[in-house]
Amino acid sequence: MKDTKNKIACITGAASGIGQAMAHRFITQGMQVIGVDINQDALQATKQASKHPDNFHPFTVDIANEDAVNQFANEVKIQFGVVDMLCNNAGIGAHKGRIWDISSENWHQVFNVNFWGITNMIRAFVPMMLNENKKRYIINTCSGVALGTQWGQSPYVSSKSAVLSLSELLFHELKKDESAIQVSVLVPTFVQTRDYLTVKGDLPNEDDVLQANDVVDIMLEGIENQRFYIFTHPKGLAKRVQVKMESMINRTDPVFSEHLYYKEK
Ligand SMILES: NC(=O)c1ccc[n+]([C@@H]2O[C@H](COP(=O)([O-])OP(=O)(O)OC[C@H]3O[C@@H](n4cnc5c(N)ncnc54)[C@H](O)[C@@H]3O)[C@@H](O)[C@H]2O)c1
């Protein structure tokens, strides 16, 4: 994205991990960052840790709550105008276990944040972003788990698969309407954040682990090159896609996506 000075970015999950790294980077690039999170204290800490705290505007919002998101979007419009960049990054992990053993409460909780959170944000912000047909950006954060077949955290994997489809649909709809909005789906895996720490025990290959800042580099490079699919681990994730597609084309059983496919080096 060229000419970032005073452009407005809205980032969900801005108080930790990848979202926080995005916020800090965008601020160093001269942007005004609207940081959304459910964790008010962590938002304040993120503001204080910023190089230019005045350019970080914290909003405590639960993105799973449609009314709260709509109210927030109206406030943003009044205070800042239309956002130039919308990063739908917030997401939560799920309990482990068989589909039927995981509580329905956890199923709903994960879908409410990971799927409905992004849907609520898109529904609240895209109509405003369509105005004037200016170049604007939407980046939805998915996960590498959506590209393969994996078991153990079924609410998480299913919700991220929905995010992938939703993002592809958003791309097509905006293209059909000849909108200038550029859509990307960020597909991370193995990033050293709070989320990552919860699955750390499962990781076979520590060399593949990235820092949140690396993800921001990869994301910005992808946006610059007008890429829709932005993969943090292109080789390993492409292998996942290939294996999945081959089993669909050949109509064989789904193949379990082993961590082996992530080896980048
Ligand atoms: N870290 C990884 O290895 C990894 C891998 C694949 C995908 N991802 C995805 O990347 C995104 C960021 O992950 P992270 O590792 O930085 O996680 P993180 O836990 O460090 O940060 C997520 C932030 O989202 C906020 N949040 C949670 N629920 C919210 C809600 N209802 N409303 C508003 N904010 C809410 C949290 O308070 C937290 O600050 C997530 O969507 C995650 O699924 C991460």
C-alpha cells in the first residue's frame, strides 16, 4: 500500500500477537490505527508500547456482538470517516476432542468470534468502504488448518474453513461490482503468539515458527503484489492444498495433513 501517511487502518484483535504487530507497524508507517479488542487492559498496553501512542485509537468491542459492531462502525465513521484498511484478524482457538465431545458452548463461542466476528465487521464496514470507489483494502485472517484435513480442534478448523469461503465470496462479489476494494486472505501457521503457545506442544519443527512481525512483512508484500491468498509458509501450505485437491479429484479418502508438510527449509 503506497502513501500510507494518515491513512486509517482498523484492526481487530489489535491487543496481542499478529494484530498488535500490524498496529505497531502501520503506526510507524504514518497510519492512524483503530485498534479493536475485547481486552481493554491489553489495548491500553498496546497503545503505550506504540512509537506514536496518539496514533493508536483503542476501542473495546466484542466482534461477536453484531449490535456492538454496528455501533462501533457508526462511531468510527463519525470520528474518522471511512477506513482505508480493514484487518479482520481477531480469532480464538477451540477445545480439543471429538466433535461430539466438545461442548456446544465452545462450538458457538468459536464460531461467534472466528466466523460471525468477521461477518459482522464486513457487513458493518463494507457498505461505507464502497463509497467513492477509492482503493481500499480488506484482509481476513484465516489459518493453515483450513487448507488441509486435520482433526483435534474441529470448531477452530471448521470456522477457519468458513472464513476461507467467506473471503473468496467477498473477493468475487466486489469484483463483480467493479469495486476498487482489494481483498486478501491471510493464511498463517506457526506464529509465535499467545494463540501459538496453546498448540506449541504439537509442533514438530521449531524452525518453521515465525514471529508476528514476520507475518506483517509477508502480509504487506502480498498486498503490494495484489495477492488474494497470502501464505506465511507457501511451500508447506501449497503441499497441503495439493494433497487435499488430489484426493478430491481422485475421489479417494481425505488425507490427514501431517505437520511434515510444513517443512519450509
Ligand atoms: N499464531 C498462530 O500460529 C496462528 C496460526 C494460524 C492462524 N492464526 C490466526 O491469526 C489471528 C491472530 O492470532 P494470534 O496468534 O495473534 O492470537 P492472539 O491470541 O495473540 O490475539 C488475538 C486477539 O484477539 C482478541 N479477541 C479475541 N476474541 C475477541 C472478540 N470477541 N472481540 C475482539 N477481540 C477479540 C484477543 O483478546 C487477542 O488480543 C487469529 O485469527 C488466529 O486464529 C494464528
